[in-house]
Amino acid sequence: MSIAKHQVSLFKGMLPLFFLCITAGCSKDFFKSYDKRIIGRWELYDVDKAGFGSSKAVYSEGTFQFEGDGSFFYTRQSGAKYTGTWRLKKYTVTVTNSDGQQSSEQKHSLLLSATNVEDQQILAENFDDLNFTNTDRFRAVVNNNFNTVTYKFRRN
């Protein structure tokens, strides 16, 4: 095989990788697992509540610092500081459509538990579904019977 033909076949083989890099924004984070991607400082910038009845947002604003050892620090805009732990878990959900066909999808849950340094107030939440929407943003959803609370985070 000539060098020119070899270079053309090499280019064709790399074409899918090129398109993957473009659609992923050429970020190395795209290839990291969720427990690696979440590490760092994040700002909770939006909380949306939908559905019937009342729903309480445990975390309503502030910054989160997720550490690689499973610890995290939460600071409210008021300056109140919390320290705690986080844990990500991957699970499978089976969904049945109107035709009775089943499909499975992978989801990630995020459990946060934190204690206020001064008054020992405890905040805990189990986010049912966590999705990275890009390198610097993720959303986490809590489903409570008839309502849903969606938290939106951006890297700070």
C-alpha cells in the first residue's frame, strides 16, 4: 500500500473521532465519569418548581465545592457555611411506552448531606437524576410524588 493510500485510510478512520470531538466541544471532561466531572466549584443559579402541591427546595442558592474524597462544602449567599458528603450512584430505569415496549436507560443520582458549621442545621437531598448539559453545567432533578424540582448548576 502506498503512503498516500495509507494516509487517506488513516484520515477516514479518524473522521468519526473528529466529529465526536467537535460535538463534544473538544473537552476532555466529555470522556470523564460523572464522579470525576463533578469535582470542583459550582454555583446553583436556578431552581425551578413544577407540579401540584408545595415543594421545598432544600438548596435554593449558593456555591458548592465537591472534593474527590466525597466531601463537599456549601456556602449560602448569606455566608452560612455547611460541610458534608456527596455520593453519586449509577442506576438503570426501565420505561414502558404506550405500545408496551420496554427500554432501559442509565441515570445518575446524587446524594448530598451537609451540616451547618455554627448551628448544626442539617440539609440533605437525594437528586433522582443528574445530567451534565455541557462541560460547565449540570442539572439535578428531585421528583416528589406530584411535583418536580430542577436545580441548575454552573461551574464557578
